[in-house]
Amino acid sequence: MNFSEVFKLSSLLCKFSPDGKYLASCVQYRLVVRDVNTLQILQLYTCLDQIQHIEWSADSLFILCAMYKRGLVQVWSLEQPEWHCKIDEGSAGLVASCWSPDGRHILNTTEFHLRITVWSLCTKSVSYIKYPKACLQGITFTRDGRYMALAERRDCKDYVSIFVCSDWQLLRHFDTDTQDLTGIEWAPNGCVLAVWDTCLEVRILNHVTWKMITEFGHPATINDPKIVVYKEAEKSPQLGLGCLSFPPRRAGAGPLPSSESKYEIASVPVSLQTLKPVTDRANPKIGIGMLAFSPDSYFLATRNDNIPNAVWVWDIQKLRLFAVLEQLSPVRTFQWDPQQPRLAICTGGSRLYLWSPAGCMSVQVPGEGDFAVLSLCWHLSGDSMALLSKDHFCLCFLETEAVVGTACRQLGGHT
């Protein structure tokens, strides 16, 4: 693998454009747009305050910068750098901002989720939508961009409204059989809308009958010898008497920057590290807090919040557990390669972890000091990804599939 130089970053705000040509990043109140291939700066925009959210339009021609504290959104054009737009929500405030699929309308959610304001960049017209619910995923668009579904909360009950995106007129409105709706999502064909209460369990449903096919349990002990369990192992270098560090490292700290890390295949039964949930507090860490399908839908990756160090990889074709990766630190996030079944994982340390059906890799991220990888995002080609730390980011360029496959097949493969 190869790595780019390290660039400054604020608030983990770094995103590839949908067409894959550009990379946008933020440094305080500045928006930097780079060419993906050369990483040269193409545009540098200055906003009115510190940027808290960025989002590309679907056609990669515009990018919005939201400043929630000021109730402001500024929009910049890549084709016409001299053009810009400012949207001020005033006393209504601002808690969320996103593009419509056509890339010419911006949807702003006001404070306390009182309403959504739809701003048109073409006609400068404004539309208002009432009663949006404050939830994890309350807005979803069909892939063709024709319809929008919105989760609503009124009179202590959950509803969903369907709007036509061409004129933002209400098409359908119905209540849902939920106690506290958490999210909504259109099916890829736009014919079915999924609504869910919570993600405490992982269940696989038939997309025709909507009956449960199976349920994936996440036990703390793996007994099946057919399941490959990869355990991250750390081997610290030998330290001389004069190399001891003081004060001693605190418990739970990440791996030493100079230490080696690799995967070892564990023999069953394997007991995974569990975290006892604090059930007397709000939002306890329990149940399935993260899941993602591979681009070919062959695999499903999950994380059980009370077994935070483990990533579970399920074979969807055979409806069984395929592999488990147990890290030394809690898993912060994972994301599939857009082009092949290859999963990238980060745990907040200075390493990047990759899984594929061929095996696992642990990769040290170079750089001065300890580059703590807090988040990551793939380029649509699958050839590179951006690795994000608190104050910096860099690009990781992956080798060809053949080279990576050879490295992965090594027992406890690492670089």
C-alpha cells in the first residue's frame, strides 16, 4: 500500500465527489477542493463561520457548507467559482441540511424539528414541510429522485408522508405501526418503503413475502469450528532499561505506535470480550449498532454494541456466520469497498484493517506522531480511501487485487 502526504482537517469533514473526480475537505471555515489524482488544490472557498457539515450535489457541480451555529448554509459552484449562494434560516435556526437528488434544491431542517424548508437554487422559491421527526434517518429519496419519504411525529404518533420532488406536493400520508420510529428507507426499485423502530436485533426478511427467513444471533462464545475467528495480536518490541516510558500508559489505551500488529486464527471455542450494558441510563450500548451489506450482497458485516471489539461477517448466500474479527480496541466504523467484497475497519488507532474472503490485513498508517484513524471513506473506484483523524487526513492507495490477495492469504497476514 501507498499513502499520500498528510493534510489538515477539521471535524472529520472530508468527502469524495459522487463522480470521483474531486475531494473536498474543511479546515475551520475554509473549504478545500482537490483533484483526486494529483491532490492539487483546485478551489479554495472561505465561509462565514466554522463549517460543521458538507455535502456534494449528485452531479458533483455544487457543494454545500452548513454552519449550524449561525443558521447558515453557503453553496459553492465548481464550474463557476465566482458564483455562490447564502441561505439564512434566521431565528428558526438550523440542525440539518441536505441536497435533493436533482442537485438544485436544498432541504434545511430548523431547530426543534419544527419544519423543513426547501430552497430552490434555480427559481429561488421556498416550500415548507411541517412535522419532521427527529430520528436517525427521517428523510429518504427513491433512486430515480422522483419521490421523497419523510418520517413525521404529530399528536404523539408516527406518520410517513410521500412527496413528489418536482413540486414538493404531498402525494400520500399514512400512520405507522411503530412506537418510536427510528428510520425509513426506500427499496432499490422504489416500490417498497421500509420503516423500523430499532436495530436491536438483526433479522433477514424475504423481499417478496416480507416474512423472516432467519435471525442472526451474536453470542459471546464461538463454538463452531467452521467459523474462522481472527484475533488481532500485538507484539511490542523489546525495550531496554532506558526506553521505558513514564508515566505508565493508561488502561484501554490504543496500541503502541511502534508495536507490530497482526491477525492470528483462534481455535474454537473462542470467548469474545463483552461489555456489560448500563441499563439504568438512557440509550445503553446494547444490540446491533452498525451493519452494512457488501456491494455484491454476498456478505453482511455487523457490530454488536455490547461486544464492541468484534466485527461479524455473515454469508448471505448460505445464511450463516462466515468470519469474526476481534480487534484489540472497540470498532469505530467499517465500510465496504464499492467494487468488491473487501471491508475496511478502523478502531481509533494508527492502523487500518482490511478483510476479504481471502483473509485479513493489519496496516500501519505512516506519518509523524500517532495518526489515529477515526473514520474512513472509499473512493468509488475502490482503488483508494481517505483516512480521517481529528486534525488531519491522508489517502491510502491500495495495491491490485492479486497482490492484496497474496498478502491476505498469509497466516496472520500483516504489512
